[in-house]
Amino acid sequence: MARNVLYPLYQLGNPQLRVFRTNFFIQLVRPGMAQPEDTVQFRIPMEMTRVDLRSYLERIYNVPVAAVRTRVQHGSNRRRDYRNVRIKKPDYKVAYVQLIRSFSARLEVDGAALGVLAWVLPPPPPILGAALRCVARGGGPAPHAVWGPLLPPAH
């Protein structure tokens, strides 16, 4: 799941504590079309697989996952620059995670359903040191919906 693992320097004494942090970040996004109540939509890196996402959610956040489906969304290349050369937006991967129904709870953001999650509201474990940012579209304040590195706002 994580690449380029660097072990900490050896220090005398036990236990030798090793914390493996992932170099992936996932974004919970509002679905464009209506989804079933137990399905949640994420934007994930292109290198992340279904197995990686499942283990990420189950091992780090203790979220029971029933199924994971992924697809690659191709970026638009309609925009052109001053030389009339096409500018392509980067591709990204979309994952649809189906949760076990007993762990589902409706989450409302500004009166619109963002997804079905009972585990979005608590922050991630502090040992990960991940910054939080919400990428829910449509504006307005929203609960913490993204766990990962702090990035500039998406436009």
C-alpha cells in the first residue's frame, strides 16, 4: 500500500516502534447521480487499487466494506491556451464503496445528502498526522470529508 518505506534509525531498547504511513489520500465527494443509501463515492489516486482502498478503510478507520468498484474518469481536453493548444485536465480514479448496511447513517450537508457514513465525523487517528479538508461541492461549510494531505482548494 505504501511505497518507499523508510525505517526509522535503530535505537537501543525495546519495543522498536514502527509506524507505516500511507502516501495515499482519498477524497469523499458528493455523487453526481443518485446512489444507493449504503454506497459512498471517493476520488482516489490512479495508483490505488480496490484492495488498497478496502484495506485502507478497514485497517485505519475500522470501516467494514462490503464491495469496492472503481472507474477511471478521463480529464477534459476542451480548454485551449493562448496558442490554441489543447490543455488536458489530469485523469482521476473514482471509487464506489459499498458499506455494510448496519454501519450506514445518513449524513446531511446544507440540506443535501452527501453520502451514507457513520464514520465521517470522527477525525482520523492522531498517529497519522493527516490534515483535513472538505471537498464537498456546492459551497457552504461541511463536516470533515477528506483525510489526507492539505491541498489548495479545488476550482
